[in-house]
Amino acid sequence: MNLLVKKLKVWPVLLAVSLFFVSCEDPGKIGLNINPDSGALVAKYKEFVLPSTMVQFNPRSTTNGFSLQAGSYTNPDFGTVTSKTYFWLGVATTTPELHSSAKYKRAVASVQFTSVYGAKPIDNEIQSFELYQLNKPIETGVTYTRIDEIELGSLLGQIDLPLQINDTLRTDSLFTFELTDAFGQLIYDKLSTGRELFDNDTVFNQFFNGVALVPKDNNKIVYFNTSTFKISIEYTEVNSAGEKVDRAYNFDLGNLSFFYLNSDVSGTPLAGIMPDNKDFTPATDYRYLQAGTMIALKLNYDSIRTLPDTAVIQKAFIKLGDIPLNKPGTDVPLTLIGYFTDEQNTWPAEATSSTEDDKVFATLQNEVSLDGRTPPVPGYYSSTQDIVFEQIDSLKYNATLSNFIQRFIAGEYNTEETPLEQGGSLLIFAPTSTDKPTSAPATTQTNFFKVHKDSIKLEIYYSVPNQ
């Protein structure tokens, strides 16, 4: 019995199996196909190649992505992606009271690195970034998206990073670079005469506007260690013992930030795709997925309606593969997420997570159906269902959909409460934030892959009642 239960897994069959062992009846008499020679259940197999298109989601919020990165890279399939970060400076917990002997010395910034995204670096290759003061403030309460920018003001300084072969970046090194004296002197003077500006981040950045980190002559996206970023206004002072000492006022990252993430796909198979949630068919036989720019796969699963509504699903899963090897320095996503969608490819701008038995399932859709009721969690209809795509190896993904398909062909979603499931479409995309996979989607974790359209398949093992 245990082996049989493990093979079938769905509640209609569990009920039938329990009746069999209670009544000792022939399995053929309760509607299951049985091999007369071996006595085993007869499993049928069917494979569907799922029709697929592309969707690029409307610009999503990038506010407070809690990351710091900048750069640019080019890929023949996805074009040129450019990243910039706009952020507040964070004031120190205490504001020093400058002695009359204090004298301004210099302004510097220091930062460490975590990783690089793009082509493998040449030994000691220099990647340059510029730090600008913004020409207008970053507004609180505004939802910034991946296409938003703020006009740049004064150049504060330039970061030149020596990249290393085989080591990507010297992540154990803290790099320090000088900022302009005009900036340093301004902050130093305010420490002397305008100390109320340093009460909190909001007050200071209403005065200063904030800064932008932008790439210069760059062919990679570099991720910076946010905990080590610091801007220091250095000065000297004579202490109570009459000794000249070095002191500094330090800023770290403030409480408000957002990303700009531009994707120029001209001259690529994705040329013509628009970030307006419309279906798009690429110019090649390949389908594409990219995380940060929110390019997603759209699969049509209407073909499963051809299965008999009496079918008992034993296994059902979607497979994506084989995935051609990406360029060196790039990575395919570790996990994919699936969402059932309506005809407008509606997708949640905000979301919360649902858990059961300590397992995280697909994220709740922040949508309301026509009758005013919220649809159920996509793909989560019992404790056995999970539509999160897991990577099988470097070239393939799959997602189990046994329970969903069992209930779908039985007509259980033909209700007003499940309008998305009736549509026969599934959006597949890569989480772009490990802690908030959908509510902060447009960060620059631009993992991607391409896959041939004929290798996107739904595979189903099932039994049907005796005729």
C-alpha cells in the first residue's frame, strides 16, 4: 500500500485505494486500468510542447532595494543593461562640536565589494564609477521604478577598481578614493554653523539632495558591500592636552534609495518588446528570461484540456531546457517562480508570503477578481502542491504541478473565484531579491537564460478508468 500511495499522491486515488483494501475488491472493478499479466496499474504518458511568448512587466518599484551597485554589460541576446543607484547619505548618531582650532583636511569615500556581473575580468582591468550629488532631492513617499532617473548635479569623485582574474574582485580590500574639496568644505562648514542639518537623514538630505553612483567606461555591473560604504569629512583639532589629532565625521548609507535599470535591446531578438505587459514573440525560435529587467516567459497550458476529466494524475511537471551555456561571468537563476495570469498579464506590484509546515510556497497575488474576492495563492491548493521551479542542473528546470492539473481537468477552477486559472496561461520569471522575490523585483540581479521554444514541455503520467 505504501508504494502505491507514493506513486499516486492525489486525494481521489487515495480514497479509491483505501476502499480497495477495506473491501478487498478487484482494482479493475473500481475503475483503474490494471495490467492483466503483472497486476500493476497501467500508466499512460503524454507530453505537450507548450506554446510560449515573452512579457516584459510594467516598471516596478525599485525603492529601498537595500543594495548598492552600478555598471553596464552587453549580451547578444539581451542587449546592453545599465545600472545606477540613487541614495541618501546617512548621518552619524552624534554630531561633533568642532573646537576653534579645528581645520578642514579632506573628504574621502571608502567601499568594499561583493561580486561582479558580466564578462570575466582581465587581470588588473580597471572599472570606473562616478559619484554625483543629485540636482534635486529623492522624495519620500514616491514609488521609484527601474526607469526613473534624477538629474545629476556636481561630480563628487571617481572610483577606479582594479579587477583581478580568477578572483573576480579583491573583496578583502577596502578601497578609498578622494572626493572634491568643494563638497568636503561645504559639509565641514555646516558642521560648524548648521548642526541642526545633521539631526536625521531626512533633514540632511532635504538640504543635500542625495547622491548617485553611476558607471563610467564600464563593461560589468559591480555589487558593493553596503555595510562598508562610508564618506568621511576629515579634519584636525587640538585636544585638551595641546596635541594635534586627526578626526572625522562619517556618513554611511541613508534610509532611502532606488535603482535605475535600463535595458537597450535594439538589434537583438527581443527588439520591439515593451514594458507594458503585452505578449511578444521573439524573432528567433528561442525564448528568453532575465531577472532585473523583468523579462518573463508566458506559457499557455490550454492543451491539457484534451485530457479526459476522469484521468487520475500520477505525475505532472513542466520542464524548461536545455538551456544554452551563458557567457562566462553570468549565471542562470537558481529558482524560478510561476504565476497564473489573466488576459492582460496582470502581475502583483506588492505581495506577501504564505507558509505551511515551514515550507514557503508561491507568493500571494495582490489582485482582486471581478466579484471582489481575492484569488487563492497561485498553484497552492493543498499541502502537496508547489509551483516554484527548481533547477535540476545547470541546463534544466522543472516544477511539479500534479495537484493543480488533477483539479484543473476535473473542472474545479471553473468558478468566479479562480479567473486566473481558467485563462490557461502561466508567467514564469526569476526572483530578483532573495528576501522579497516579487515586491522588490527590479533590482540588478540580472541573471538570465534562453531556451528553445520546443524544449518547454509539460509531461504527464496518468491513468484512466476502464471503458
